[in-house]
Amino acid sequence: MGRVMLEREGELRVLAGAARDAARGAGSVALVFGEAGIGKSSLVEAARAVLPAEGRMLIGYCDDLATKRTLGPFRDLVGRVGVDLARALRGGADRDEVLAALRAELDWAGHPTVLVVEDVHWADEATLDALRYVVRRVAELPAVLLLTYRVDELTRDHPVQGLIGLASGAPRVHRLPLSRLSVEAVRKLGADRTDADEVYAVTSGNPFFVAEVLAWGEAVPPTVVDAVLARVHRLDRSTQDALEQLAAVPSALDRWLVDALVPDGLGELAAAEQRGLLGVTPDRVAFRHELTRRAVLDSVPAARRVELHARVLAALVERGEPDLSRLMHHAAEAGDVEAIARYGPDAARDAAQAGAHREAIAHYRLVLRQRDRFPPAERADLLRAYAVEMYTAGVAPDAVAVQRAAVELRRELGDPGALGADLRWLSRMHWWAGDRASAEAAATEAIAVLEAAGDDRALALALSNQSQLDMLANRTDQSIALGERAVALATSVGDAAILAHALTNIGTARWNDGDPAGRAAIERALRIALDAGEHEHAIRAYANIIWTLLDFYQLAEAEPYMTAALPLAERAEHIGFLSYLHVSRGRLELGRGEWEAAERSAEAGVGAHLPAVCAALTVQGTARVRRGQPGGDELLARAWELAVRMDELQRLGPVAAARAEAAWLTGDHAAARAIAGPVYDDARRLGNVAWAAELGFWLTVAGQPVPPLSSDHPYAVQAAGRWREAAQWWGAAGCPYERALALSASDGAADLLDAVAELDRLGAEPLARIVRGRLRDLGVSRVPRGPVEATRTNPAGLTSRQVEVVRLLGAGLTNTEIAERLVVSPRTVDAHVAAVLGKLGAHTRQEAAARAAELGIFRP
């Protein structure tokens, strides 16, 4: 592969420069990506030769395990890093200790470290968490964080996408997409062959495929898998057996494990090494490429694979393997139910403690298939832990079913304290799944059980849980009363988490009721939770502050809370709250008229728990309605169904306002009144200022004036007819669409021309059409023309030319080739490609083409 590296000289120069900069304390991130077999690992190996003499390279690997190794790539570094990091990784230290030790390890002044994490598309959540931590700090470290990943493994919702997005925004980032080899490179590699063009045709220039085919030495095989297996089958049977055994381990093997699994040790592997199947060093053995390992393992009959995994498991157990995830992988593949029951609970708890909640769920799922092996009380504990992990990961409906099973088991056991605690959890999970009635029933029973049990701490949390349900239903007095009882109990038992939870309920209830002192209570709750390290309660306090500020369109005030909350939710791996916060980001972007960004942010909530789904559909539907794009009404109809099911004003208010606006934009004022009226009445009855103001405005413009509110909410000001004051408020708040909407109430041509210019810039065609009609009614002779039809109706706002460009991107053309095809300059194509990536929210050309296809942009 040495000659292949000739085509990677540019990438090697970039990495060498990054290492030199790191030696001066200017660290950076390098993203090396491409399809499987493109040469990512080869580039990493070649980079060793260009590092400064005083530098070092540390390499960790993410493996394709059924259940990921928690912090797997960092565990690979043990033996090559300092004592503190090694001890933290070996000893099951908590997340903060590991992260602190990792940062200290990279902070070696004058000695640049290139920390390579291979195949991050297979990373566990705890590893992603640690990498996010490093990304945010690497600019100040003498280090280069080099991440490799396969673009063909990344779906839009793949967990690593957030890390790549964060890394792409680092102060110094080097994006190194690896392309396939050119025809000329393949010809050079196969200089002594007459069929180099045929090799290129079969391999499409994939470096691994090319190397495998050329190494065959005879006719080109029909598939690369055939080439790999044919090379394996030329080996002695004993060597083939050894290769099959090694292939059962989806990572590099330490020397001791090779010796334990292969009777004749390294000597048995010499022939496989000579044929280029393995890489062998004195202390490690690895397949040259993951595709080779898979080809070998996939060729083994299932019964033999079970045997191979059982041998690996036995070797690991005898050695005292501390990596429980690794043990669980081989136990599961070997079908060893006793090992699963023995190691699974601890593996799940370790993964949960490290923030790897999906991995914890996978472990608990395996363990609970053997639930009859555990005594009833322990089985109930496992069920609750499994349900809590699913709740944390945002899998609310599944969590409810599991938690119900835990509750029923607790009833049989006759332990009122444990039953009450489990009922409280069940209530929370029911609400997260959108079932308010069941949440209320479980909450009521939890309080009754715990009052009789005499457990003040558990009772405090149950009371706070009911206070939360009351707050969410705008039952302000009940929420505050129960919240204050919970505060008193939490204070008496010294529980900061419950204290923060209860204060958040009290503060939110008061703030929604128009009492500004409520905000101070939530701020206090946030400080208490942060000081105590209670991440879930801190994130919830953040979310409530952000949501309430957005209800009052205080976008600038909401943003710093958003900036703090999102990374905290990422670090805590609280996927439920994380998706909710992304939807909140979508609400903020919607207020700023950033339609595409709002839809993209809200997308994170579409597959989440019901409260987030409802809010996400509302954001997406509103963005489309305001631009006159198809599908907006359908999205809002789905949101309305969910809002009615949850029966909370915080869901009903936003959807009713959006649907009323949609009806008003089409001129159906009667429908707008019918939609807004009932929810407006509820908002007035419940004392909710924000939704009484907004819905009151839509009723007013639809021909049904409402009593004035004693509030400075901008929609209340607008409904009172003070449109100019409202327009100034909206402008200062950074809400261009709402400002234009306020200006549209003017009878002055200058105001209306100002409004239509803003609306055209935003692509808000329906409201712009109404304002143009008003200009014509005023007798304005030269009404500005709006955007052309093709751009206005395109789902992503692409122009006709940009649609052509993205279509050619999908065909794999370069910018130069596109320029030739369209008869324009390459610089013009560069600009079009940048615009297309921005409008589609894509990081790569392939992503842009895929996103365009999903949106139906190519349909006639």
C-alpha cells in the first residue's frame, strides 16, 4: 500500500502540520472519513512517519460488537499511557475522573499527542461522551484528535452525527475525505499486469479491494470476499482454524489472548501474515482489514461460531477480564446463559454509570431473558433499572411496559417503600409516553403507599412528582402546595435532587401564572442541581427556563441557557431531554425566521417521546405553513391529535395558534376562530398569559376581538391594536416574521413595503401575498415582485439551478465536471454547492444528494 500513499500526500501534509501546531499548544481535530476499505487505517499508519520526533501517536479502536465495549478505544490505551488514566480506566472510575485523567494525559507540553480513535461509527455512548469532552478542549491542548469513520455507516440519526457536527465546528478542524484511487493509480499498482483496467472496473478504485485483488496474483475473482477466502483456503487447515478463531474477536488481540486461543501461538500465524491477512507485532495481532475478518467469520458455520466465542469467553474469564462488555459480547454470541446472568447486571450498571445508556439497555435485555434465574426482589430491581435506562434513552413506551412488570412484582413482594418508589417511576414514564391519565393514577397511588410506609425521602419525591403533573396541567395552587410539602421533606432529609425538582415545579407554576418570582425559584433549583451534580434535575430546570422564555419570545435570553443545557444533556446521555432541547432550539430558530434550521433541529424530536414529538411537529408544520410549502397542515393535524391526547395547555396552545394562523393565511377566518377559541378560553381560565395573548391575537385578526390583557406580551400589544409598538418589540427581539406580521396591520405603504421585503427575504409567501394585496388596495402602482415559483415551492428553497447541481452531486460529479456540464465557471459551482449544503443541512455532497432525494426534490 506504500504506493497508494502517494495519492494521500496532501492528507499526510495536513496531519504533519497539525502535529507541528499541536507542539506549540494549538491543538486541532482531524476527521478522516470515507467508505469501507478506502484506506483510513493505512493513512493513520503512514502518519506515524510524518510526526515530529518529540510526538507520539495513541490509537484506540471501536469494535463492531453486538453490545459495545464501554470506553473501548480508551481501554486500548492502557499500557501506553500514564498511571492516572490507566488506573481510572481499569478501576471503574466515574465519568468525571476518567475525563479529567484523559485531559491530563493529553496536556504534555512540547510533546504533541495524536490521539486516534478508529471507526467511531461503532463507538459506545461513553466513548462519544469522552470524545465530545476532548473536542471542546483540544484547541488549548498540545494534541490532535484524529477520528476515522465510514460515511456509508452513518444514517441521519446515527449517534455519531452529533459528535461530527461538534467537531466540524471546532476552532481548528481538518476534514480529510478519502476518495477512491484513480485509474492511473491502479495502473501503477498493477504495473506488471495487463488487466489493470479490469481491476479498476471490478474494484471501482477502493484501495482495499484493489490490494486484495492484486494480491490474488491470478485472474480477477468475481468478488473480493471470494478473493479473501481463496487466500485463506490456500493455508494449512491448522492455520485456517487459527484464523477462524481470531476472527471471533472483533478487535486487535493482545498477545496473551492469541497464545490462549492458538495452540502454537504466533508461529501458526506466520503464513497468514505473509499472505497479508494479518498484522503481527510482538504484543498484538490484528486482521489487516475489518472486511477480511468479517469474510472469514461469515464463512464459518453457525455452530462453529458458537464454539469459537465460547473459547474466547473462557480465556477472558480465566484471565480475569475486567471489561464486562467484552465478556457479555462473547457470552451472548456463545449462548452462555449462565455467563450472561453472572456478568450482565454488573456490565449494565457499569455502562449506565459511564453514561452509555444504550449499551446498558442491551445488557439488561440479555439479562432479563434469564429473569427466572434471579430471586424476585433482585428481578424487580433489574426490571426497574432496565426501565429507567430506557426512559433515560428516550424509549418511553417500552419503559412503561417493563416498569409495570416491576410494579406488579413489588405488589407480590409486599415491600411498600419499594412499591411506592416504583409507582413514582411508573407515573413519570407514563407522562413521558403521553398517557396523562395513567400518570395521574400511578402518582396518586405512590403518595398513598409512601405516606403509609413512612419513607420521607421517597414520599418527598412522590409529592414533587404530583406537583409536577399539577404544574403541567396549569393547576397552579395545587402544584405550589404539594411542591412546598416536598421542599420541606427534602430539606429535612438533606436531598438536593428532590429539593431542586420541587423548586422547579413551584417556580414554573408561578412563572406561567404571571408571577416573575417564579423565575428566581427555578434559577435556585438549577444552581442546587448543578452544585450537587444532579444532571437530570439541572437539565429539567434548564428546559423549563428555556421553554418559558420562548413562550414570551425572549430569544436572546433563552440562548445562553440553551448553550449550557445541550452539552450537559449530551454528556449525561439523557436522550429524552436532549431531543426536547433540540426541539427548543427549533422553536428559537423558528422565532428568528431560520426555517430550514428550525425544521432540522425539530427533527431530533420526531422519533422521541410524545411531548417532544408534538412540539417537533408543531415547529415543522409552522415553518412549512409560513413558507407555503406542502405538508404543513398535515404535520399540524398530527400534532393536534397528540396535544389532545396529552391534554395540557403547553401542547394545545402552540398547536392551536399554528393551526389558527394557517387558516387565517388562507382567508378562512371562521376556521381560525373555531380553532383558537376553545383553547383561548382555557388559557384565560387557567391564567396562562402567554397563550391567552397569542390565541387572543389570532381571534382578533380573524374577526373576534377579545378583552385586553394587562400584559406586555407582544401578541397582547398587537391584539390591542398597537401594531407599531409591537413591531418595534418584535424587531428588538429578533423575530422578523412577527415584525412583518405587525407591520401588515398598517395602512401606510412604506410600512407594508417594509413588511413585504422582509417576508420575501424569509420566503414567507402566504403572508407576503396578503400584504401585496393590501398594497394594491392602497393603489400602490409598483408592488415588488416575489420570488419565482420554482424556488418558492421547492421543499428546501432550492433554485432550479441548485436542483440541477444537487442532482449532479448525487451522480458523483466533481465541481469541475459540473461546471463543464452546466457551462458555468467552477467558482459559480463552488458557490452553488455551498448554498445547497447549507439549505439541506448536509456536511457532505453525498448527504446533500440523499437529503434532496428524501425531500422529493428530484420528483417532477
